[in-house]
Amino acid sequence: MAKTKLSPYLLSSKQIFWILLSVTISVLPHIPRLPLWFPLLLIGVVLSRWLTAIKRSKPLPKAFIVLITLSTFIIIVYFQGFKLNREISVTILAAMTVLKILETWKKRDAWMVVTLCYFVILTRFFYSQDLVLVIYLLLSVLIITHTLFILQHDNKKDFLNKRELKQTLGLLATGLPLAVLFFLFFPRLGSPIWGSPDFFGNGKTGIGDSMSPGSISQLFSDDSTAFRATFNGNIPKNSDLYWRGPVLWDFDGKTWQTKQIQSPKKFSNSGKDAGTYVSYEVELEPTGQKYLFVLILQPARACQVAS
């Protein structure tokens, strides 16, 4: 039986191999946080698409693909709820990227699914930014970029060609100086904007008027700047820099809250330390609260605030 000649717009087995590798390596770091059924979905889709590639089989019926996609979406919503948060967003993105493989038969679809792999890799930084992860993601970017190169320039000889790999490394090297400039001069925030816990409804460390121990399953450790203080005169010692905020002293058996005071008390300046003042200005970052941290010096008992 004579082999049919592939259309220039269709994908070769080599291109399919690198597409499957890109999708697998991009969703692999998310496996510990994804539902238990996701690895089965990944294995089933990858094996199914690879078998159709080597056997030159026909694409799956569109109605079947639509049914699988809708079923997957319903399962995600059923188990994770229909609420916008970080977990369900990453799960939907990863699942839809994997399912996109089933209808990837032309280069137009291939470019789309490989581009989605960059976004899937990027979302892994929502959870951690350790060195080992960064090295893994850099290797993943190399593989994904090499897949884009093969989609454009495919020699159709061997799956791993050294010349093609060198050309991909050359393309990445051209963007290295720009990446260094961004790293040195672009302002870096304490927490990524796209991973903001306020947007996704997760709790984070910081100031508030209530706290329920054990009610928050996952805290976002926020190391961004809380406020800036400028002293007019001598700067106190680090051991004397005690900044006091609201005190949670009312406990109803479940939640700690601030006590409502009818007439707010003012700091008194009495005793042998009377007349000891520290003048400073506070520039507070937006918190959505009406509190201001006050410097309490020891043994000073009074302070002067300008805000």
C-alpha cells in the first residue's frame, strides 16, 4: 500500500512528537496540585494522539472531542467549585491545553497549543520561585521554543537534530541581553501582580481587624513593603523600633477581633520620660484598612506622627 503524501499544512510525526513533549513538560510541574484524574487524562490524550500520528489515522470526531471537553469542564467545576481562584484557573488552563492536542492536525492549531505551553509554564510561578524550579522551567522554555522552530523548519529526518538544536539555542541567545537588562533595571515587586492573593480570594499575611485560626487553608506569604518611615532627626536603634498596630483582644471562641472603644485613648506623656519625642513621617502602602502603625519607643512613652 503506497503511503499518502502529507500536505505542507499537516503535521509530521516528528512535529507531533515535539508538540506532545512540550505539552507534557509544561503541565508536569503542576501535577502535585492538579486533581488526581488529571494524570490519567494526560496519558490518555498523549497516547491517543501519538497512535493516530504513527498510524496516520483519521482525526477523532468533533462531537466526541466536544463531549470530552464539556465533561472535563463539568468535572472541574463540580470538584473545585464555580469560583474564580488560582487553583481552578490553572486547572482549566492545563486541561484545555492537553485536550487541544486532540484537534491539533494542522500547523495553525499546533502554533496555538505550543504557545499555550508558555502560559502553562508561567503559571507555575504562582506557587513558588525556587532555584530548582527556575532551572526546570528554563529547560522547558528551550524545548517549547525548539518545537516552534521545528514547526517552521522541519527536516523530517531524525527527531533530535544537533543543527536544529544549535539554531534554537542561537535564537534564545539573541534575547539574552534584553533579559539581562530587564532583570537589572525593571522594578521587581515583592509579590507578582498576576499571583495577587486579593484577586484570587486567598488569605495573606498582613494587617486586619479579625483572625480566625484554622479557617484559612493556605496563606500567601506577602513580603512586599508595608510602609516607609522618615525620621526628622536621629534614627532610633533597631532594637527600639517597635511598631504597634491594632490589637486583637476580643475572642468569641472562634474569631479574634479588635475591641470597639467608645472614646479612643490618647498616648499620655508622663513620668520621668516626659518630653521624649520622636518626629517622623509615615508613607503607608494601600491596605484597605484605616489603621496606622505607631512607633512605641522604650523607655519613651510618647511619639509625634505626621502622615
